Amino acid sequence: MTELKPCPFCGAAASAWEWNGGARVDCSKWRADAYSVYTHYVGIGARTMEEAIELWNRRAEQPPAQPEPLTDKEQRIFLAAMGREEKVCKKVDEEDEECEISLVHICHEIIRKVKDVLWA
């Protein structure tokens, strides 16, 4: 069997398998963590295993699309919106004492990461 290239989006290994009279190649990550926020589904189906592998490997060579950079105004609007979300998250955290996840902490992490990217 021809070697499978990694997932073009996350770099995880791919897996090939026969399915419904044909063949599939999928990113192995989506099945390993089906409930994660970071899970994605990427797969190729074809009539034969050779065709599925060929299609998958050709897809893996495509460069990922680059988003348009945010303008200064868009950056300020985004960060202002995140500040409002932080207030909502704080209220939810205070009302739901049984929740094991701090929404405010997650909000802070998102803001920090976005700032790192925007002003790196």
C-alpha cells in the first residue's frame, strides 16, 4: 500500500479503511477525540483503496488557505467584544458553582492568544 501523507490541517496520521463497498482515508484525530472542541473531520471516499489514497495524498499537498489579516479597527472591535464576553462568562461562572470549567479563564486564554498573534 502507498504511504499516506498526514492530515493537511492538523498533521495527524491518516488511516485507510474499506467502507460501504469502497474505501476511505480519514484523519485519525477525529475518531480519537470525538467530543473535543478541537476535533475536525477530514476524509476522502473513493471506489478503490488506491484511488482513495491517491486523492488523499493529492489533497494533503494543497497549501492551507491564509485568512485576510484584520485591520486595526477590526482588532479593536474583536477585543472589545471579548471584553463583553468576559463579563458574561464571569456571571455564568458565579451562577453555576458545579461547573468544573472556568469560562473566564478560557476567555482570558483566548484574548492572550489573539493578542500574541495580532501584535507579535
